[in-house]
Amino acid sequence: MEQRGTLKSWNDEKGFGFIRPEQGGDEVFAHISAVRGDRRPVAGEKVLYVAGPDGKGRLRAEHIRLNAGMTLDKPSIRQRSTPARTASRSAQTPRPRQQRHGGIQDLPVKLVLFAVLCVLPVWGSLHVLSTRYSLFPLALYGSASLVAFLFYWHDKQSALKAQRRIPEKTLHILELAGGWPGGLVAQQVFRHKTRKVSYQAVFWIIVLLHEALWADELFFHRLHLFDRVPLFF
């Protein structure tokens, strides 16, 4: 079944890129050999595509056409592009208006949200440090966040190169272990996993779980979590 999406990235010299599905979900690998139309695509434009698994079970677009009505198919567009041809085509082909530039969208708002989310974990970790003289929570959040950030980076690179991906459950385990701050930063820096609804649902459940545990530790004292869990240093 034909689906709609946006060509999020496109390397015209190498002839491949990735499609962001309009309905959400994982990005779909796109190769020039699957493109039909009278010109080569450019990053940021809308496309219609049919997705299917490749020989290794990875999702890729089997048929792609530009969202520009009926056009003649020119097989020459699927020939290997040269740097000179790419530069000439870039100068002649207008970029779509909906193309977004790099960088984190709405950065000030997201920085405020991140700071608010970190209040309870940081406050709680400092409370444990002052009352039980343990650096364990602070060290756990810092180390797990660093590992999570690096795993997100590696998974993003693997997606761009159509290589083997890191399982989502591995990322969620790291987030549950205290790496959600690093995961949240990585999502915005690399624009990775931000549009997959099922992934975001699990991620925010993990964040809310951490917030609830620290709220109980600081205000309600019902679980007595840090009285039951041994602190190693």
C-alpha cells in the first residue's frame, strides 16, 4: 500500500536517503533505484512510497514517486550522480518550503522542560548524599546518561548507514537505569526516536516513574526505597 512521507535526508552523490513516514514510525531507507519520475529527489520534499523488507528484514522503500502529480519516468535519473551534476541540479531545483534546517527546534522551551524534569532527581540525589553520604544516585544518573547518549548516537549512525540497529529494549533499559536525561538530550540533538509514538510512550512512562519515586522519597516516604536498596558508595 502506498504511503506518504517526507524525504528527511538525501545524499544525491551516493543515491540514498531516509523517508520519515507521515503517520509516524521508524524512518524508511530510500535508494535512487526505487525512484520513478522526471527528476531526482531533494531532501525535505514530500514523496509517495511503498515499503517492504529487504533481504535482511530491514524496512526499505521498494517504489518511490515524487508527490507532484503524474509525471513521465526518466530512467536517466537513476544513474550514478557526479559531484558536478549534483551541484548543477541543486542550483536548478528549488528547495521545498517545508524543509527544516538543522538544530534543535524550540530550544529555549525544551531547555526549560529539561531543567524542570531534572529538579526532583537532582534534589533527591543531593538529599541522599547529605543524609546517607552516598554518591550512588548522582553517579548512576551521570554514567547511565552518558552511555545512553552514546548508544543513541550509534543507533542513529547505524540507521543512516542501513546497518544493524541497537534494540529499542536496550535503550529503554538504559533509560530505566537512570540514563533517561542523556536519552532525552540525544533524542533532540540527533533527531532520533522523536516521532515514533510507541517508543515515546515507553520513554515518558520511564521518566514519570523516576519522578514519582523521587517525589515519594522527598515528600511522602511511603516506599522507603533508599532504605531497602543498598547504596554501594
